Amino acid sequence: MTRGVLFVAALVVALAFYFALLGRTAVLLIAAGGPVSVGLGIGVLILPLLGVWVVAATLRAGYTHQRLARRIRSEGRELDVSDLPRRASGRIDRAAADELFQQIKIEWVADPDNWRSSYRLARAYDYAGDRPRARETMRRAVALERLDRP
């Protein structure tokens, strides 16, 4: 297993432990019986339920994005950014990322209903530093890929 997978697994285990403690505390508060403690118990019980939902949704999205990345890579259509200039931090130079984005946007405009062009556009948005649009476009790529599966 890779380091990243082990790190995510450790975080999920730690969160599961934390959610279990919160759940236990919620049950104890509800069992205490007073109106305030029951109210607090219900409020505390919502937190681990919400946390489980967030963790599950994040893991599902990560798995789906990895699947799309593997498909793109296997088709030889992954964005090649190896020759783009980089800042001292390692991030792609802003002007180079913007130029890459413009090239990929032209490709996407020509075929907006293809999950591959949406995936590549999402990656270009990410390299250009526009994370909200990258996430939105990646969701579109996932939805289109789901329709494209046999």
C-alpha cells in the first residue's frame, strides 16, 4: 500500500474512534433524562452521523476520481505538465497554468459532453488554482463517465 492510503486509513480509524466516543456521550446524555441533557444528547448525536456522512462522501469521491484518473492514464490522455515552469513551491507557474487552461478549454468547448474533456478541464482548473470550478467540473466528469460506462 502507498503512504497516502495508509495515512487516509489511519485518519478514518481515528475519526471512527472519535465518532464512537461522541455517540457514547450522546447516548449517556439522552439516558440522563432531563430536557436539557436530552436536547444536548440529540445535538451531540447529530455530529458523528454528519461526520460519517462526510467521510463516506469524501472517500467515495476520491475513489471515483482515482478511477477516472486511471482510465485517462490508460488511454494516454493525462495532462502532461512535466515541462511547464514551476515556482519555488513546486506549483506550476500561473501564466503557464493559465495557458494550459486555455488550450484545454478549447478542447472542452469542442466536446463538452465527453467525460474525458470534462476531466481534463477539471485538472486544468486545478492547475490554474480555481478549486471551486475544478470540483464542479470534476463532478460533471464523474456524472458523464457514469453514463458512458457499459
